[in-house]
Amino acid sequence: MQKPVKKELDVGGKKLTLETGELAQQANAAVVASYGETVVLATVVAKEPSTDLGYFPLTVDYEEKLYAGGKISTSRFIKRENRPTEVAILTARLIDRSIRPLFPKDYQEEVQVIITVLSVDQQNDPDVLSLVAASAALSISDIPFNGPIAGIRVGIQNGNDYVLNPTQDEKQSSTLNLLVACNKKEIVMIEAEGNQVDEKHITSAMEFGLKESQPVIKLIEDLVKEAGKDKKQYKRQLMNPKDESGIRNFIEKDIMKDFEKAGQDEGWFSDSLKILEEKFIKENGIITPKMLSDLLEDEVAAYLRNQILKHKKRVDGRSPDDIRDISIRVGLLPRTHGSAVFQRGKTQALSIATLGSPALEQLIEGMQGEETKRYMHHYNFPPFSVGEVGRRGAPGRREIGHGALAEKAIRPVIPPGETFPYTIRVVSEILSSAGSTSMASVCGSTLALMDAGVPIKEPVAGISVGLITEKDDKQKYVTITDIAYQEDSQGDMDFKVAGTKNGVTAIQMDTKLDGISLKIAEEALQKAKIARTKILDIILETIPTYRSELSKHAPTVILVKIDPSKIGEVIGSGGRTINKIIAETGAAIDIDDEGTVTISSKVKEACRKAAEMVEAIVKEFEVGEVYEGKVKRILPFGAMVEIVPGKEGLVHISQLAPHRVERVEDVVKIGQEVKVRVAEIDDQGRVNLSMIFGQKEDEQGQGSQSRRFDQRPRRNFDRTRRHRR
């Protein structure tokens, strides 16, 4: 049995602990990491694949357990954790993007990293801790890995105070939520969301994160010294030099000849690879698809490096800072609430905005409880967008990740629910893909929202900045703006930046290198700012501001604020009052605990009528007010009239008409609509009504002051009659 090894470090005023040797002993390596009362278990296992897959089969799974937060699923039928949540998928992608570039390029064993959240304390996020745990587990394992790396979250408060690993409460008041994965000198991965943050603050936050990650890296290195295993040797598939030379010649002469014309299409690489496989694998069984793919990638990368580094010319003829041609069309779908097509080069995104009532907000159940989301963005990437045939089903991790990035970019400019009480969903359909589809979705979302009449604070645009480095010297490089497919696929970096003219709202950076310098990151931010401003100018030329009115097909939503103590009056006994309003108007009505009544309907008049009925219920009645009511009950001494839903008043028999009334039924009938006046409100809040108007009104009112309206009329007993015995 392996002896447990434990290392500790103070990070941001809280203890970070890494421990190995006790749990999951049959994995290649396992590390339990804790920060505050948040605890995760990271395990790594590797095995040789049974066949040549043609790629590095790395799988990262992040598993949320409801027990970690002391929760049991609210589902009545399924209590076991089911499919991964969106948060789990995004966290798994974040860890995957951080560690993938650190494996040897020719390593092909199947590697599975599983992070299980065992405990969560509601304040310290498990995602950063999981990244640290995964890095530590890979570092102490026998799996080849060029680590360690560390993950650090950085927030900004009070303008320029940088906060290390902010708690959930601190994140609420932070203008920036930046997560960086760093090695000893450089940045490996960036994920950020900001409230229109200036580029200088973001660069400083990156520098702060790089500095603060170093003690964590040292902690992992100390764990490796005491508990690390020797890295195992793996099989390297080597091609016969003669075969390699022949294939390279074929690629240069027959494959690369049309690269400038067709190379920017996403399908070009796979089509070219099929040609190579058909020609060389059949002739020589020693050659594998992975070998051919590597050779083709080398030739494409060499071509890109040569053209860009030496000639400053790109695949499609652009210079390093040029943006592809942009075309925009808005309002093209007649029945949707807002729509737009944004096209940049051959990349084309159709974005559609839909508005709904607040009741349609998404309810998210997780380890840390329930939360709601009123702005959603969903991204779809059909196979026809790259000219391929493919199976359609549930969205994959890539689609979920790209959708979340565009959602994150737009969220800071969405108006608050108090001023715009709508649930908003935007769907981006990628109709053609040639690089930077996620950033096209950001631009398309802005346009669709403006077309829908959503009063966004500022328009948002997105751009990707790439990187081409010398093969053996990454200090020699060129950053390129608005990367096309091959520049993304064979380039060294994809630095996505979205924001307004005022600042950045979202960042996502991946690299194929073992890290990028702060200098490159800063340069990418500045180039993205210049390009973003140009794109925003084009957007505003097309649609200068959001529509002044919502689509006629969008629902109407009205908010009515009432005293929380009157919620029961609006709902009524067993929901009778509110259901009556819904039945009469056809509007949907929801009431929260704070007294906000949300009324929505496709018909504006129905919405308005329902709002008036709710306001009438909670209104304090005043003597002299006149209402149209309906007779609900007839009593010997008067009639009960409903003046607003759920509220009745008594019309005493003496107030039914200016003349004497013998029987109530002689004047009114049940269900009859009558005009009534508030004559009195007694000390118990009961409303007494009158149907007498005009000159007799004062006389009748004065004559009735000596008798309460709810008293029975006197009977004229004949005192000469004998009592029955």
C-alpha cells in the first residue's frame, strides 16, 4: 500500500491541500485537492489503444455530485445524477484546453482524466481546484506530461484592486472574472468574462495571475519529488524515410497546388487526407492515417509559416491585420421576434432572438443549489456547414462551449429584468463554417437582439486573433487578425475576444504551444480591439440602434408591484381569484414572494386588462368611487356585489333604489351587472355600497347613517295577534 503524501500551501488566505496515496490506488495517479471546504478527486489512467485512431484520444470528465453540496435531486422520479450539466461540460472543456497542449505531439495512448467533486462549500469554486488537481495527478503519474501548470482565478474590485480566487460573494461585485492556466513562465489557457473591462486592466490581471500561480506550481513540484513516478516510454510510430520523402513530394506537388484557392474551406483538409489514405495506405500497410495526417499538417503549417512570416501574406491573400469581407442582413424572418445573418468571409451565422415571459427563465439545479437564467444563447453546427454528411442528435461539447462563450459575451449588456421583464433566447445556426464561427455568433446575436427591440446597453462584436511562430523559435512570430479555418487548425493560437467599444466582455484563448507570453497576449488584445471597433461601425451602419418597438409577434409583459401582504388577496382562496382573472383575460400571471406580479400575453389588450384587475384588487377603496359590479348573492336585507375579482360589498336594501324596496329580488338578480358607489368603509374594512345616484343620493345617505347596512330591516309585527303556544 502506497504511503499517503500531503502538501499544503496558503493561497489567498485559505489553505490549499494536495494529497495522494490513500484514495483510488489502482489509477495511474490520483490526487485529492481541497481549498476551504471544497474537495475534489482527480484520477488519470492511460492505456494503449487497440487501433490507430489517427489522433490523441484524451478524455476529460468533470463529474458533479449532488451529495457534495448536501443535496438530493428535486426530481420525483430520478434521484441519481444523470447526464452532465452545462457547467460540468464547460469545466471539462476548460481543463481539457489547459492540459492538451502539454502532452507529446506523437503520444497516442488513450488517456482519461476524471475529476469528481466530493464536497463544495458554496464559496470556493471547484473548477479552479479541479484544474490544479488534474495537473498534479498528471505530473505525479507515469504518463508523459510537460507540466505542471496551475489554475488561478482573478477578479477586479473597486476599479483596480485585484482579488485572488474570489469567493462567490466577491465575484458578484467584481467587474472581471478571469481564469488563467499558467506554467512557470507563460500562459497556457484563458477564460474570462468582464463588464466592459479595459484591455490594460485585463493585461494586468493576467500578469497578476501568472505571478500568483507560481507558488501553486512549486507545491505540485514538491508533491512530484516525493510521490512522483518515472515517466514511461511509449511507442513512437516512425515512418520509413524513403516513404516519408515520397509522400511529402506528393503533398507538395498534388495536394498543396490548390491550397490558396480551397485551403480556407474546412472540408479541404479531410478531403486531402482521404486522397493520401487511398493512395498510400493501400500500397503500404505500415503507413497509418495518423502518420499521413501529421505529414499533411506539417506541410500546411510550413506553408503558412513561410507565407506569413516571410511574405506577410495569408491563405486568402490578406495581410496579417485584415478582416474578411463582412455582410449583414437583419429582419429577414417574418414571424420571429428578431433575426439577422452575419457573414464574414465564408463563415455565415443566422441568429434568431425570441422573447418570453419571466416564467420561462431556465431553472438550473446543481451542487450549490438552484439558480435561474433569463438570457440564453444556443449554438448549432450542422454538418452541411462544412459540406459534410453527419449524424444529428443532442448538441456536443463543442456546440455547448461555443454557445456559452457567445452567451457570456452578450450577458453584460442585457438590460435588467426590472426595466425589460423578458426571458430572452438567441439561437445561432451556423450555415457555413470557415473559421471563427463563435465570434460570428456574437455579432449575429447583437444584431438579432437589436432587431427584436431589446434595449441592450451597447452592441457587442467578437473577433479571433491567431498566432504563427517559427517552427523551432516561438520568439519569432506574427499575430494575425480574424483567422480562417486553416490558420486556426494549423496555427499556434486562437485568441477570441468579444466586447463593446468601451471594453471587453469575454475572452477565450487556446494554444497548441506549451504557453504564450504576456507580450503576445497583450498584442492580441490590442489587435482585437482595433478589429472589434471596425466591426461595430459596420453593425451600426446597418442598424444604428435597437428597434423602438418590439415585434408584433412578441408577447406583452407587464409588471405590477403590490404589497406582499396582499398576495393572498390576488391569489384568493384555493387560487380562485387569480384563476378567474386568467380565465377572463387569457393572460398568464405569476407572483413572486416580494410582491411582483408578472402578467404576459400575446394579446396586449388582455395583458392590460389583467393588470387593471390586479391593481383593482389591491387598491384601497375610497368613499365616492364608482364601479361596475356583478350581483353574486341575494340576502333578505340586501345584495352582495363583486366590484373587483375576489372583493364584494353589500348593497343594503335601502340603497337599491331611491324608493322603498320590499324585496331585493324586485330590483336585482344574481349575475346582473350593476353600477355601484362606495358609500362607506367600516372599521373592519367592509365595503358598503349604494346603487342610488343623483339628487336623492345625499338624502338616502343621511337617512341610512343611523343604521348599519348589514343590519336586517325591522319587521312590522302586528301586536294584536296572539302568540302561538
